[in-house]
Amino acid sequence: GMGGPASDKDPYFTGDWSEEMGEEGRVPPGLTGVGSKLTDDWLNRILFGEGGEVRPYLNTRMPHYLGYQLGDLPDIFMVADKNPNPPQINVSGLLHHHRNRYGRQLMGTEGLSCITCHNLKGHRSLGMPAVDLSVVPERLQPEWFKRFLLEPASVNPNTRMPAFFTDGKSAFKNLFDGDASKQIEAIWIYLKEIDQTRLPVGMEKTNAYVLVPKDRPIVHRTFMKDVGPRAIAVGYPEKVHLAFDASSCRVVLVWKGEFLDAESAQANRFTPYISPLGEDIHSFQPKEGETDRETQRKFLGYRIDGDGIPVFRYKQGDGLVEEAWKPLDDGSGFTRQVKTLGETSGDVVEEVRW
């Protein structure tokens, strides 16, 4: 929690899409645990001025230090941050023969949809252009990678990375019976062999930017008309959809039919904000205290439940709120479930039809 850019230097940290990606995408990552996070080669590349260039959307770059200025600093990081009990991850051997196809499935829109936020092998993501994952095996230690995927918030409390794995089980149950360790290992192997295999489903097709929820919901962060630059759109196979504003911590739009065409946001950040593809669009007007300027709510991210539905988490006063929208069986709307923990504990369950 210490360090970071001084207040007079803060305005220099700029870059494309920084508003959508928040502070995490704008300022340098923290150094806590960096010795157990980065590989020895990558840490040396960064410190000795070669640069990793995994965040091309940022205008700021690392200073170029000379060898005598750094001394043994890379080795000191490695020793100081060594994790005595790292999570076990098997990233070699015949066990993984042909496993990259499973990693490809998980990365794509029919799996965990990593490509919704992350670039891959120079290809833009379907939404905000977060760190290109193709350099992960070269850049990160596999044990840190597994730990981060298992519990993103424990590594970085401010991360926008959703929690796909809970208690050793994946939100995507259709592979390895939802075994989190096997799925994470498959993703690692796929990224390690990225030059020998195909892009994930949803990225290699020319019409991939039309997002079609099939077996599970699709969660897509984007710039969205009438919602704003921190929109989180959720498409459901039941053909009812919503857009949540992470600034005001509320659902702003619901609609039916088709979900989204993300091509305009992917192609050029200066294009107009995207709009719902479907019909029967309904907008919820903010109640008193719910506008961006008035709200006392603070967005804490979201987790994915066992059905692939995002559970939005935000702080309101002294309470922690979890809010989930689940489609009604007849496709006419949603069941809105709100759980509040704290001094004003309580649950709200209501049907939303339009």
C-alpha cells in the first residue's frame, strides 16, 4: 500500500483506455511480491532497460538504469519474495500432450472468455485491451499465475480480474469436471504453445465481434451508450441482457433479443459508444443518491457463480452488497437478488419485467 507516483508526477501517467481500465491500468503495478511473480529473465529485462512492452496502451515507460546502479537488486527481489509454500502446478510432461486444445477452449467465448478483456498474440481483445496473455509463460512464474487465477483479490485487492475459481472449482463445469488446477494448467500449456496452435474461439473468426451467449452468460466490459465508460454488459442464453455501470454500481439498461456487436469498440476507441443489438430496451433512471456524483457506493468487482452469472460486489456505507440478476424461466425478465452484509444486513429478491 506504500509508494506509487508522487502527486506532481501523477498527471504524466496517461494512455489509451485508461479510464475504463482504472488505476490498475494507468499506474505501474505494485512491487510487493514481484520476486515471486516475474521470471528472472523478465525482471532483468525490465530493470536493465530492455522493457517488456506488455502494456502498449500506456505512454509512460520504465527508466533505463545502468548495471552499477542496480547491483544485485534482481537477485534480492527473488530471495526476499520467495514463496515457501507456492501452489503446485504441473507445466511439463506427457500429462499435457495435446492439452493446449483445452486451454484454447477455456480462453475463448465458449469457455471462460479471457479474450473478452485480454489481447492475445497481437490480436485485440473483444473489449478493453488488457495485457496480452501470449507472453505469460515468458513473463510470469507458473506458481504465481495459478495463485492469481485462484484468488485474484488476494494478490491485488484492486484488480478488475473476476474470480472464476472458488474452493478449487471452476465456474466453467464442462471441462475436467470443473477442476480448477487442471483448467489453469491447460491455459498455461495453451499459452506456452501459442505459436503452434489456433486462436481461441471468438477471436479467429471474422465475425467474432458479434457476441452470442450460448450455454453460459457472456460478461463484456466496454464503453456503452447511456451507461458510460465503465459498463459491464452481461448477455444470457435466455436472450435477456443487462448493462451494469461500475461507476454508480447499478444496472442501467436491460433488453431482449440479440446481445452486442463489439466490433466498433474493438476497432477504434474513438468510435461512438456501443449500443445493444436487441430490442425492447428499457432504461432505469437513477434514484436519489445513485448518480455518479452522488453515489456513496464503491465498486469492488464481481465474481462468477457456478452458473456463469456475475455477482456484482460493492460497498455501500458500512455494508458489503452482492447483487445478481438471474433470467426468469419464461425469458420475460430477471430475478434480482441483493444481499447486504454489515450493520444493515438484509436480502432483497424481486422480479424485474418489462
